[in-house]
Amino acid sequence: MGIVFAETKKLLDVGNTNPVIRSYYDKVTMPVSIFSEPKDVEVSFKQTNDSTNHWYFF
């Protein structure tokens, strides 16, 4: 799943408007809110079952 998600995200980031790609992305993602204390702490996350072992940093 990780590679498919990553490639789908790339396509959407560059403005791809294919409804099949958008539909897939909408079905496999959900919004989250991340709060941290103190505010200057470095935040990162890795998706569950991500075969690419990719970490996202904010």
C-alpha cells in the first residue's frame, strides 16, 4: 500500500485531476490534528504498514 499511496500523493500534488486517483486517495486517507507541547518540538510520523518506511516531518 505504501508505494501506491506515495505515487497517488505525488500525482495529486502536481495537479492531477483524475477522478479515480482522487477517489482512491479519499478512501485511504483521513485528516488528523497534531498538537505538541512545547510548540518548538520537532514532529514526525510514519504511516502504519508503510512499506517504504517513509517518515514525514513537520
